[in-house]
Amino acid sequence: MAHWDQVIRVNRDIEERFNLSAAVRSNGTLYLSGLTSIDDEMQVIGAGDMEAQIRRIYTRLEQALAAGGCSLAHVVCETAYTTDIASLGRAAWVRDEFYERAGAAPPAATAVEVRRLFFPDALIELAAVAELPP
């Protein structure tokens, strides 16, 4: 169970609306909730465009990590849930650019195809785990 002193708020409106925490610190680890390609009004950015959605998600991931005192260099594991695994594979270069720009090694990763995601126009949702810096 998370305690309030472990919670990191990234977008309070979204987190309160869905009763979740975007990030939780525990025992030297930062756990990040699934990120989708939405804006502050919860509208999907890049409907039908996997590259645009990946770009938005990794931009949001960088913001969430920064709120927890981390960067992409601290990410040790990520899980991508997608409605189109083939499209995800073709657009993987966008993800790679983010890690290269951060000078980070790619983390352990899993991709899983699912029937649908919470937001109907979302093609991908990404959950990540980062090691907190000392």
C-alpha cells in the first residue's frame, strides 16, 4: 500500500479524477503508472499515429521522472501495452531516440498487444520502473 509521503503528483487533475498516483517512491524505486498520449484535458494526441503517441508518452515520461528526481537514465524496466504490436515495432525508433538523447542504455522491456486501452483512440500505454538516484 502506498502512503501519501511516497506519492509524487505529476498531473493532479488526472490523478484525482481516476483515483491513482502517477508515481510512487518505495525502497529506492520509482514506480510510474501507465502513461498514454493525452493532454491536460484528457484528449488523445495523435489518434491513429503511433509515432506521435510514442513521442507524447516519452515526453510525459521524462516529466514524470523529473518530478521524482530521475531521468530516462534511471529507467530499469518498462512495459508497453499496445493495440497494434506491428505498428509499435515500426515506430520503435522514436523510443530509441529518447534514450539515445538522454545518453541512457535501453531498459528491460516488454510489449504486449491488448484488445483496447482505457482511452479508445490510444494505441499505446507505457508503465515504467526507475531506480532512484542515491
